[in-house]
Amino acid sequence: MSKSPRSKIEPRPSRTKIVATIGPASSSQEQLAALLVAGVDVFRLNMAHGGPTEQQPRLAAIRAAAESVGRPAAVLADLAGPKIRLGEIPGGQLRCNAGDRLRFVRPSALALHSSPLVELTASYEPLLDELEKGDRIMLADGIVSLEVERLDADGATCRVVQPGTVRSRQGVNLPGVKLSAKALDETDRRNAVWAAQNNVDFVGLSFVRKADDVLELKSLLAEHNPETQVIAKIEKPEALEHLDAIVAAADGVMVARGDLGVEIDVARVAMAQKEIIAACYRRRKPAIVATQMLDSMTHSRIPTRAEVADVSNAILDGADACMLSGETAVGEYPREAVAMMHRIAMETERPRIVSRFSENEGESTLNPITETTVAAAGRIAEQLGAKVVVVATASGATALSMAKNRRFAFTLGVSDSPATLRRMCLYWGVIPLAGAPTDDSAALLRYVVELGRAEKLLVPGDRVVLVAGTGLPVSRHNMIVVHQVT
């Protein structure tokens, strides 16, 4: 394969990857390029805030920005899922005081009768059929809490337990209520097909409850683009009950702490995060931690101390990536938020702290010879103080295995597949390198050494470790080469 004119080795001080949500504050090619330079690896398109018509120009801008910067950037299209929202409230908002009573009614019946109580509607038509006396209804991301006191043919009478103000179209959560809503509605299916047809790298599936939800989306994507992978968002109690099966079915997982913190006791969120990340480690799947990581930086140049500790703890838990939402979508300081997350990661990622994972612990789908070879290559690289570890990979799975072993040698992932190169943007500590020859181990080693010397990243005496294959059918990766630059 001929050399790509844009190929370059770009060292990255931090290993933890950064996902940034795109919005009005970060939609132009120039803004996106600045975020890439600051440390973004994956851009998130929130399909709840715009369908293909709105997201197509953003996708084009992301790709143009990546081209201008000279390195791959992955894209995550995040489906809205069956999010329940309040209908329109007269005046736009309502103050709910403790002890107040109000009623949920069907939208079709709102104007058919009068009631002494304030009446609310929800976007989920079967709501009144699936509620029971004693159920909790959480409004406005859990700020307001209601308890169902009485059900009748016309509606549900509720008492305000936790006061606050609610606004039109805000979210409705029903902790513990078994809903019949499908994980994929027709809008989600259309958006998923658009993502696959436009070579989007990852599709986020919201409100996953069981592994079958993931498999349904994977089947749909496979019809249009088998390269597009599924990120399962854990934000329902049912998902925690079926966690191992969901992680096994998905290509990656997001700890979606916003809705998760409303659906379960907020005091449990930190421990649930650790459980989810541990499950991802066992299955060798990337884990993203999301929601309010640097929330105060939406309007401030510096984060709170608690937010810094939150990002650090996510990294110590074993997260492959941390995500910014409003901070980069609508915030006043999107670039500063990315740079701060990068700084926190650099301070946190110290080998004596982070390298605490046991090699080969888990249930990898890789060939055991490949898994063992990768683990050994990481140990050799650290013992010899190697400057670079090079992994040639067709699908990215071998590079992901290296990431999950949490070795601190600078790791290059090479592939002749553009989709694989972009996917590796999500893998902890792996830097994708385009244009390298992948079918000849000696040629690949020469290519990396020549490129590293040209960019003054390798000097005589530096060592390079290459994970490759002998070509025998037993395993694709069964050989370790150690080279000293002369």
C-alpha cells in the first residue's frame, strides 16, 4: 500500500479519550477543528435535538475538520429512544408545591372536561394504562417527584412529594414502572438507517432494557452498513438487571448518568458506574462515562473541585472515554472544557494508579493466542521502556485488547480500513495511524521507524515493539518483534 500524504504519528499526552457533543456552540468546521486540536476523539450527534436534515451538515463539517487537522475522528449518533416528555403547560411552566395535587390525563381528553386540579399530559400515549397506585413519577430530571394516589377512567391523580418548577416538554421518568414502549421507535429506526448509510461509526441506543434491544438495532444496521457499531446506554434499572448480557451483545457501553440517576436511587449511581465499567472490562468492550462531568464549565472557565474528582474517578474506574454534553454543545467555553478534561486525564493517568487490571481477566472474544500475545507485548514494551507499540488490526479488536490491558507504552493502531481507524479513536491509549502497510510486518516496521524519525519522535537507541502474525492459520496475531532504532 502506498503511503498516505497525511500520515503522521501524533503523540497524545492523555490515554483516556474524549467524546464531545455537537451543538450551536460547536457546529462550524473551524470550531470542530479547534476541539480536535484540544483533544476530542469522538463527536456525538444528539438525534433528540435534530434528525438527518439538521445533522447532515454537522457530519460533513466533522469530516472536513478531521481532514484539515490530519487525523481520524469518530462519530457517535445518539438515538433519542422512547423518552417521555410533558405536553404543553399553560404559561410554559408550573410551580409544584409539596402536597399539591395534579392530574395526568390523555391528550385527547384534555379539553373535554373541567377539573379543579391542574392537568398535565405526556407524550407517551399508554401512560395511564401502565401506571399503578403508589408509582412514582419524576419530572424535570428528577427535580420534582410525584406519587400516584388514584387512578380512574379519565386520568391519574398525583400528589407532589418533592417540590419544584416544571416546564413544557421536560422529561418524565417512571422509576420501577414496566413500560411496553419499544427501545426503537420509527423515528429512531429512520435515524439509525441514516447513520449507517452515512458511515457513522457508532449509534447510541437509549433506554436499553435487555440484550434483545441491542440485537434488534444491530440487525437493522447490518442491512445498511455492517461497520456501524452499537453503543448501549445504561440508564434503566432493567438494564442493570441484565447488564452482562447487554454488554456481551453491544460493541460498547455508555454510563448515561442523567436518566440513570433518576431511574434509580441517586445515591447508587457511583456504584452502578463502577459495576458497568467492570462488566465492560470483563467483556473487553469500551466504556464511556457521560453526563454533567464538567457541567459548571457550560458557563464558567473552570470546573468545580467535585467535577474534577468525578472525571478522575471515572478514569480510575477504568473508563475508556469521558463525554461532554452541554459543555461543548451550548456552552460558552467548549474548547476550554475539552482542554480541562484532557488536563485532568493527564494528571490521573499515572501507571502506579491506573495499571491495576489483571491481564486476560474476562471473557474476550479474541483468539486466546492473540489475547496472550497482546498481553505479553505490553509487558515487554514496559520492561524495555519501548517508545512505541505497533498493532496491525483489521477490525480493531486486537488494538482494543491492548487498550483494555492498560499498558502505558505509546500504542499505534494501523489498519487499511478507514472505519477501523475511526473506531480506534474510542479505544483507551490507542492512536490510529493511516497509510501504513499492513500486509508485510517488515515493511510496517520500517514505515513506522522512518515516520517516527522524520517527525523526531524516534531517535537511535529507541525501541519499538510490533504485534503481528506469521501468516499461519492458527492465529492472526502470534508474533512479537522488538526492534531497536539504529
